[in-house]
Amino acid sequence: MGNGDAPITLVEFGDYQCPFCGKFFSETEPLIRESYIKTGKVKMIWRDFAFLGPESLAAAEAAH
């Protein structure tokens, strides 16, 4: 997400079942999007980090 030529790449590792990942998505990521991604300072990449069991792996596979 963001400008491919942005000087900074933020890589987020997350689990679809993780409540803290959900909190980051709803509370922190919008601020990062507004202040850094939309201004072209940062591009953001998501990586699956399914660590909470088989349901997490299934959620990651379904998202792809």
C-alpha cells in the first residue's frame, strides 16, 4: 500500500485471529495511513504471521 518509490517500507506481520493485531488495524494504522502513506513517505506491506493455531492458518489462506 502506498507509493512504490517511498523511501521507507513498513512491514506489518499480523495474524487475523490476534486481538492486538485488530487493535493496531483499527486504531494505529489509520494514523499511519493518513500521516505517512498518503504523503508518500512510507509504503506498507502486510505479511501473514499465523501463530495462534490452525484457525489462524485457515484465515490467512482464505484471505489469499
